[in-house]
Amino acid sequence: MDCKLDLDCKLVMKTFFGMPPLKGLVAETMKRHDDKCRYSDILCIDKTRVVLKDRPKVTDFIHANWMTMPDKFKYISAQGPMDETTEDFWHMIFTEKVPAIVMICDFFEDNYQKCPQYIPEDTAQTIQFGPYKITRTDTPSLVFEDVTQQTLEVSVPDKPTHVATHFHYRNWRDHSAPMTSGSTLKLLKMLREPKFKCGPPVIHCSAGIGRTATFIGVDYGGQRIGQLGEKTDMFEIVNEMRRMRHKAVQSHHQFMFMLVCISDQMVMEGVPRNADMQDLLDFYKSYMTHQAEKRKEKAGKEKAKKEKAEKAKSAEKDDMKTARDVDVVADKEELKEKSTQNSTESNSNSNTQTYTTSTTTTTTTTQTQDTTTTQENQ
């Protein structure tokens, strides 16, 4: 790659944010498939969309686009499967003979589902979506830092079983990027190995435009720099990608990371790291370190806030329990007092009744004696 990368990294963010949206992109097909689109504002461009094979026109849609490299190598850039599209996803894998799936997200991030569990969780486990049975045949193994791989068999009745390798690229945050280029460059190189030549690799995150397009953009941008040399306009290269996959490369972090990866790849290919490239690398590392520290600080504050809220909630529960206990004691005392009062009143009534009975008896006796005396006198 006989070229250099001349960029004023201090203007990168400002220029990236100032990029105007592309006009004239046609995405009519997706309008008929709202239920199969995770985000309505991310277009699935008709010109480059993946048309599902062996399907009638009314069911041939999936939110995925072909991204063709300068050397004609093709990737499929896709949104992560949805509950409504998992069968379509595996149909695409099977009919396009996809040799490798690169998942650049987690199933859940920050307690939010990024995509459903579309692969088996355990070795030898089989899950099924429509006619497609997916079986995991081995245990996930670490191939590069933050990247694991596992082998999946995809079978459908009366057809040969298809084998695909699933790569899971972890710890790449949404709207952000890794600190270093190593795993990205190694995985891109691996996807070019002969064993993965039978079909296009599928790359996906959740929306399929940020992390996904940044990953693919390292390959695309590197090749375009090789073609254009010092005339390279990296922002125009991003626009070229966005004509294939809408909103490709979502944040300035990802744009910077793409440049860092291309810069490192150029050094690996023998291009001396000039002052601009070194400045870019130093700026990126410093910036991302600062961002990581801010996230850590924010997480610490959120944790402290959560603990404080939980403590307050616990104290409130204790107060309520104490109040209930006091009420119970008060109720018991009140019942005891009423019981004592009732007992006293009962005894008083009993004594009164006894006295009345006694008086009545005495009166009756006196009356009897008087009657007897009267009779005797007569």
C-alpha cells in the first residue's frame, strides 16, 4: 500500500458530525415489511438489499445489504435477528452458503435486548426456526482477544447440512469502538482464508450499521486508500459505504477506530508511520481512555445512587415494620385494656345482681313472716 494517511485528527469529529445525509436513496421494499425492521429510520436500500432466494416476492425481504469491496469481495451487512426474522436470517445463511457469521454485540446490553438467542446455548443442543435446525457441535473457544468462535450445523429436510462458523466479538460497546485494532485486523484476515471462500460472511450487530459497518469499513477503506493514495478523502469513503448500507459508521468513535485500524494495517504492510498517523493513534488512545474513565465514573455514580436508593428503600421497609410492630403492640395493649375493663364490668354486674337477688330474698322472707303472723292473729 504505497500511500500515507494525512488527516488532521483534531478536525475529525467536527467534520464527521457535519457530514450531510445522503439524498436519493430508494428503500421502497422495506415499507411493506415494517414488522421486519428493527428501526424505521434505518433504510434497507433497494439497490443493494439481500433478496432472499427461493422465496416469492412478498416474503423475500430481510434487512440486510450487500457491501462490495474494491477487490469484489462481498460482505452481507445485516441487522441482528428479531423474533419475527430469525427464520429469515437462517434462510439467508443456508441459501447464500454463508461460511462465517460475525456477531458484534451481545444478546443483552445494559439490560436491553439487542437480538434474541438465535444460536444454541449449549454444546450438542439443537434449536429450530421454521424448517431450519441449528446445532452447536463444539464449545466456544477464544481465537483473539474478545473474539470466540464455535461451529454450527444448519440442517433442513432433504438437503445437505450446511456448516457455519459463528464468531462472537464481545466488549465492543454500542456507538463506540475497541481501544486497539488487533482483533479486528486478525478477524478480517481470517475471513479471507480459503475455508471461508464458499460464500459471503454475514456481519451483524443490532442495527447493522455502526459496529457492523465500521468492521467492514476497515477492509473497504484500506483498499480504497490503496487505490487513491494521497488523494484519499476518508469522509467520501464513508459516503461510498453509506450508498451500500444506510448510515454506515454511526459515530465519530467508530470513524476514528476505522482510521486507526487502517493506519495499523498500513504499518504492518511496510508503510512507515508518519507524524500524522502517530498523532492520530495517540489522539485516539487518549480520547478513548478518557471516555472509558468517564463511563467508569458514571457507572460508579449510578451504582452509588442505586445503593443509596436501595438503602433508603430498606430503611423505609424497616420503618414500616417498626411502625407495624408498634401498632401491633398498641393493639395488644388496647385489647388487654378492653379485656380488663370488660372483666371488671362483668364482676361489677355480677355483684349488683347478687345484691339485688339477696334483697329480693329478704323482702320475700319478711313478707312471708308478716302473712303468717296475720293468719295466726285471725
